[in-house]
Amino acid sequence: MITMNDIIREGHPTLREKAQDVVLPLSKEDYALAEDMMTFLKYSQDPELAEKYGLRGGVGLAAPQLDISKRMIAVHIPNPHFTGEDDTQPTHLLSTIMINPKIISHSVQLGGLEDGEGCLSVDRSVEGVVVRHLRITVTYTDLEGHTQKIKLRDYAAMVVQHEIDHLNGIMFYDRIDEKDPYAQLKDIKLI
């Protein structure tokens, strides 16, 4: 089981490397890694399990954050509109493993998270808005080896861009204007 002790922190060289493509079909080890990454995210979002195992809440995790330089991400984003009263409504906006994900198109319109971004590999608060594309189209391979193409917008698009940045050695704070962390607020849509 992955815990916070397995997640490397900023300053570790692996976080600045461009990760290698995952060889397909998936090895048993890579498949197990993907499942462990998703389990971590699910446990981190369950208050009882998060407390039991000392996990910080997360919606995305990239293999390089585990000191494994492979192009694999897990995303588990709760649906903000889910009340729990209607069983027909999905509980998650997006929950998937993406192997070798690639952004193939994006919107011109930019946005950012009003409250800023955080990261499991960063143990400090970083002020500022990370400017990202509001809509993206991503291709990736799923755990069954099938090629997928998905269009994402708003929060889900921001999360996936954050995780893909990890695969390219980019930390979220690299995208914040150091001189004026809130400089672009008037030009972007805040979510």
C-alpha cells in the first residue's frame, strides 16, 4: 500500500525528469502500480482511512511522485454536485488510470483554480494562480490496453494538466508568476 512516506517531495531529482513511456502491454508490476496509485487516491478521500493511514487528500497522482519515472497517472475526482441521495448519479466526475497520456488539443481560453493548486509532493502553501487551459483533449491507454480519447474541461482539465506536468518534470509553481502571483487574474476564468 502506498503511503505518504512513498511520495517524494520537491527537491528530489526524479520530479524534474521527463518520465519514460510505459511499455505496453502492461507488465504485472505496472498494473499493480496503477492499482496501488488509485487505491491511495480513494483512501486519501475517505476521512476514516485517510486518518488511519496518515494520508493527505489527493485527486491525482503521477508515478514520478513515487520515484518511478514512468508516464502513468491516476485521477480520482469527486463529483462536486453529488449529494449521495441519488444512486443514479455518479460519485466521481473522473476516475481513471492514464498510461502514456498526451494532450492532443486544448482551448485558447485559460483558467485557474481560485484557491490555487496543491501537490502531494509539496509540503508548503504556494500562493498564486496556476494558469492552465480550460479545455483539453487527451489520448491515453487504459489498464486493459485500449486507446482512449477524452475531452475534459474546467476542474478535471486542470487536474489532468497538473499530473501530466509531473510526467514532464514540471511542478505547478513553475507556472506561477514569481513577481506577481495573481497577475493574470483579470485575463482568465477562475474556477
